[in-house]
Amino acid sequence: MSDLLTCKVCGYQSKNLEPHIDVEHEDLGGIEWYLEEFGVEISDIVHPSLFHGDDEEIEEVIVKDGSKKIKGVDLKIIGSEKFVPESNPAYVLGDFVEDIALDIIENKKVLLTGHTGCGKTSVIQEIASQIGQGTLRVNLNAQTTVGDFVGLWTVKGGETVWIDGALPTAMRDGHWLILDEIDFAEPEILAVLNAVLEKNGTLVLKEKDQEIVRPHENFRIFATANTVGCMQDFRGLYQGARPLNEAFLDRWRVYYVEYLPEDQEVQVITNSIQRMTKTIAQRIVMVGNMVREAFVKEEISCTFSLRRMLDWSEQMIRKKNPMIAAESTIFSKISAEDAEVIRGIITRTMTPKSTATKKTKPTVKSRTSKY
């Protein structure tokens, strides 16, 4: 019996206490600072998230003809040597990805709209990474000039030379181009895009003797926005966003992207963060969803992305305390007023019930005790 671990709360004994902790004492969870309640070292527990061998959840497989199946759609493997995004083995592709994969095959222009942090950009990058597709990403804020985007003449080595911007570079070399926050773009940039977005559209470099840039067969263009179409009612939450007219939007196929379902976000967290249990991941997602709801109601001015959840989760493992972990991953990035609201949410959601009663809780004798 010496190899058994004993739960100090109820006396239950097992070689692996984690299933018992998750079921019988779910408020305590399984991360280190909670395990101290049980006198268990994290090294004594093997968490299922460390093993990713569930074949039923593997949807993407290599097909014999040099393509890869993404949500049931065969996409050609490109195998670029440059600008391929890093793949995330824990990434969960939503069901709407099937439509995007079909649009890629048909060379449709895809615009993804939704709240910040819902994964609009990352879904395109993940698809690109899985087929080895080079990808350029441009953030279209007020500082992005036409020269940055299209190109410009400059002096190099004593000579005046033309430097291509992101758009002609992607078109010539067959990269995918992601235009982030297109609803923040300057009108001059949107005007340049009009001709490119047409079927078999080309780019005319007026400053370079009217040179015509024709797109490589692998070139695709994507955009993201927070306030387009069905999201326009939230424009007040995204200061600086400009309305896009219907003529421009008609050049795109527009998809509304929601946050991943709760169970999928939990899966991403447990798959990404070693020593993270499902119980705690569920509470992290609960905090995130409560913050998102408060944001939509305009009670606070910040939301909660999956990226922020992962950063917070990593810091929890290091600090062994959710509130301390939140200082550098959440609170330092937002206003004091928003931080106070989120502190309250974390306190209500992440604090184990046993913590509040720890000083007065009576000692429970082990089930194996003779007394």
C-alpha cells in the first residue's frame, strides 16, 4: 500500500488521485497550488492532456495526391520555403473552416468579421501552416501608407530603386495576404484594392511606369474586421473603425466568426498547457466568457481572447495563483476600472470553496485509519 497516494481531505487512496480530485473535489482542481491541499506533488500525477493519441479527434490527414484534407476538403500542399506560419498542434478548426477551404480552391476573396480575439487571423494562418503556404500579414491601421502597401521608390546604394510593398510581393510570389482590421484602413488603400479584388484582378503600379502585376496561381487574399456587416452595431466598441460600403463588401465573401464553443476552448487549453487539468481549464474559459459578455454589454472596454486565456494559463502554472498570474497577463494591459471588474469575476470563479473554510474545516480521518 506504500505506493498509494492519500487524499488528505477525505482519505481516499489511489495511485493516481487526479480523477478523484476532478470528480469529488472539482472546486479544488488539479493544478499545483490546489494539489498542495492534498499533499500531492505534480510529478506524482500523470494528466491525460500529456498524451495526444486520440485518433478520433484527428481530422486532417495527408492524401496521396499531394494534398491535405482540411475539414473534409482537399487543399493542395504548397510546401513554400518562406513565410509559412508556425503550426499549432493544439489548434481546433471550427466547422465553418470547410467553407473557407472551398473558397480557397475557388479563389474567392474571404473576409472574416467578429469580435477581437475570436481567431479570425489565426484560422487562416493555421490552414496555411498545414499546407505549407507562405503568408504575409498586414495590419491596416492609420499608420499604414499606400507606399507600405503597394511599394515606393527609394535610394539604395546610391541608386534609386523600386521596393515592392506587401500586395505586389504576395501577388508575384504566390503568397496568401491577410489584411488585418480592414475597417481601419485608409481610403487610399481601399481604392487600390478594388481592381485586385475583381475576378482575375490585376494591380497597376502607377508610380512604376504603369507596370501591371498579375497574380500567381497560389495568391489568395483575406481580410479581417470587427465592425463589418452584422457587426456594425458594435462600432462604438471599436473606436476608429470606418464603415465599408456595400460595393466594396460585394467583392468579398463575408463570414461571421464566433468564439470557439466552451468545450473546444477547454480542449485547446489542456492540449497546449502541460500540467493543466480540465477542471481548471473550464474555470478559465468561464472567466473568459463572463468578460466577453460584459464587453458586449459595454460594461467594460476590453474582451478576452483565447490567446489571453493561454497566456494566463501558462503564468498560472508558474505562479500557482490565478490572481497573481493575471497581473502580467491581464490587469497590466487594461484600465484600472476594467481590471477591478475582472478581479471580481476571477475571485468568484477561480477561488476554491475550501480556501474560504480552510482555517475552520475539521480534520477528516483517513478511511484506512483504524480510529
